[in-house]
Amino acid sequence: MAGRFGEVFTDEYMHEFRLVDVRLTEQDESGTIKIENGCVMLTDRGQTIASVSVFFEAICFRPIDCCAVNIRTT
């Protein structure tokens, strides 16, 4: 059943509701991408947001190495 869900989502839902087109339009209107001659490129604003997102993810969601933690008890 789960495998079929992915197939239906990708092949039917995304196509029927034009989700890629909608998302690209949103990003173009927000100024994070520009579309020229069929190519999608990040703007400076888009690059900044992407960089902040990558940094935030690395800081907040990185695995913690319990052996590397130095805890002082005195």
C-alpha cells in the first residue's frame, strides 16, 4: 500500500495539480529564483536563504557524539 501511495502522489497528484509550476511561480514571485530561457537560477536572495537553511540544519539537526562531550563534575 505504501509503495502505491508514492506512485499515485508522483504520477497523478503532482501532475494534476501542477505542483511544480505552482512552486516555481511562488519562488519567482518571492524573488528567490529567476527563470530565463527555461533555466531556473537562484537569485542573491535565494542563495542567502539557502545558505542560512543549510547552516541552521547543520547546527540544529546534527547528530550528537556523546563520546565527544566533555562534562565537568567539579
